Amino acid sequence: MNNLTKRIIFGFIYLAFVVFSTILGPIYFYSLFFIFLLFCLYEFLRIIELKSIYPYILAVTSYALAIVSNNNLIIVESDLSQKIITSIFVLAVYFTLITALVSSRKIAIQYLGRIFLSLIYIIIPFSLLVKIPYLNFDQTFDTSIILGIFILIWSNDVFAFLIGKNFGKHKLIERVSPNKTIEGFLGGFLFTFIAGFIVSKYYLSIQPIQWFTIAILVSIFGVLGDLIESMFKRQAHVKDSSNFIPGHGGFLDRLDSIIFAIPFIYIYLYLTT
């Protein structure tokens, strides 16, 4: 089985997991993306060579806090539960600072910087992702917003790859990612905008102009996310974040676009819905 065949097969499996977990409801959605979060964090910590339990503590706490704030799970919707989770998050941050404090100044700066980078780059985007389905007027779990965003992400990834591979001649940022081309970027942008038009006809929970704006955000920041992950990998001298997904590399390789685009999509939807 060649690499392209593996990429297609496991791409469809990944797509099926995302679609069905979203359709089945919040519990399945939360569970799947919690697994994705842990795998992406594990891969990223390997890339930046950080051996620490604190990013995992911050990840679990931040993710749980995001779920609690959605007020969807009866088991964790009490004020006491939210206070406990918030306290754990704060304590985790300060224990991280204390650990760095007893180290040398150089090690402390590197240690804190890597943990902060993990928080900003991996943990916060996943925590915002699970809040997006609730950014509607009645604060109920809205599957159409998540499915629509992923359709736009997939459209951008697929058509940027196809057009770049077949028509790409001018490198986008060669020193970071030699395979990315300007033609691929423009092709992905065009077809993502078309996908936004189609999505806006079927998913009516937000306005068409919002779908078009999200398509633009996906096209720009999704590509930036891919380039940023490529930068980290080049600095670490690795080709893929791992080999967990045949044909794709690692979970971070598969999710780098959505991870970087989500904060911008969340902020836009938060301000406009």
C-alpha cells in the first residue's frame, strides 16, 4: 500500500470520527477531542524536548474548565466543581513557576517558555474548540457550526494540496516548508470560499457573511498553522510529529491547521453572535 492510499484511507477514518462524534453529541465530541489534545500535546512536547507533567495538568484543567463553562454536563455544572477546577489550574501554574525558580536562570527561562508555548499553541485552542458549538443564541450544542468549520478546513487542505502538487511553481515560504506554493495557497483559498458558500446554504445557525469570513480565516490561519508546525519540526530536525497515523504522520500533523485557526474563529464568532 503506497503512501497516498494510506493517506486517503486514514483521512476518511479521521473524517468519520470527527463527523460521528459531533453528530452523536457533546459527550462523544468532548471525548474525541480530549484524546486528540493529549496526543497533540505529547507530540509537541517531544518536538520541543520538554519532559514535564505540568503541561498535561494544565491541559486537563483547561479543557475541563471549558466544558464546565458550557454548563452542559450535570455532573460538573455546580459552582463547587468550577471553583475546584479553577483552583487546580491556578495551582498548576504556580507549581510550574516554583519548579522553574529552583533551576538556573537559563533553564528557568527555557522551561517556562516551553510550557507557556504549549499552553498557547496546543492547550488553549482545544479548550476554545469545545466552546464553539455553544456560541449561538440559545446556548445549546450546535453540531452545524463544528461540521461547517471542519468542512472548510478539509476543503482548504485538500485543494491546496491538489493544486499545489499539480500546478505549484512559486514557493510560499521555502525555508520553512519547501512543498507549500503560492498557487496551492490561492487554490485552497478559492475552493474554501466556494465551500463556505455551499455550507451557508445548509447550515443556517449563523449568517452567510459569517461563513464567508470563517472561510477567509481558515484559508489564512490554517496555512499559517501548517507553516508554524513545519517550522517547529525543521528546528527539531524531524519530518513528522510522530508515526501514529499512517500516511499523515502524527495527530499534530493532521490537526495543525485547525489548532492555529480555532482561536481566531472563536474570537470572531464570540464577537458577532
